[in-house]
Amino acid sequence: MAQLENNDMRAKYDFSSGVRGKHYRAMQAGYTITVHEANGTTVVKDVTPKEGSVILEPDVRAYFPDSESVNRALRCLIPLLSQKRKVKTKKA
């Protein structure tokens, strides 16, 4: 077996022409998975993000790697919102 590099990626895999986020928008809209079972049957599963899911762009994700860090940052921003904005949000 070939020696693995420090990042555990085998040399035969080349992602140099890969595009980050290529399927990002499509994934937000949902997607379908088709599973072909060994017995010849096919199972189709529709997958949609859970309600309330928030997708972070890669540059933002670097600063906010988990839900706790995102919530902490957003709580700091809440007092900066105008009083008018807070009232609109409650009515909606």
C-alpha cells in the first residue's frame, strides 16, 4: 500500500481542479438520493434541510465553527438592532 501523506490523502486523488461550493445552492433547495439495493429494488429518498437550518459560507465558517460560536456572536448583535426593528420582528 502506498505511503499516505500527512493529510492522509492518497496521491492518486487530485482535487486541484475542484470547485469549492459547486453544489451549495442546490443542496439548500434539497436533493434526492437513489439507493440501488442488492436485491434489485430501488429506494428513492428526498432530503431537505431541517426547518431553521442555516448554511454558513466557507469564509464565515472559519470564524464560527459551531452553533455555540454563532449564537454567541448573534446575541452580541441583538442590542445593536434598532427598537423599530425589534418591534417589527415580534409582529411578524
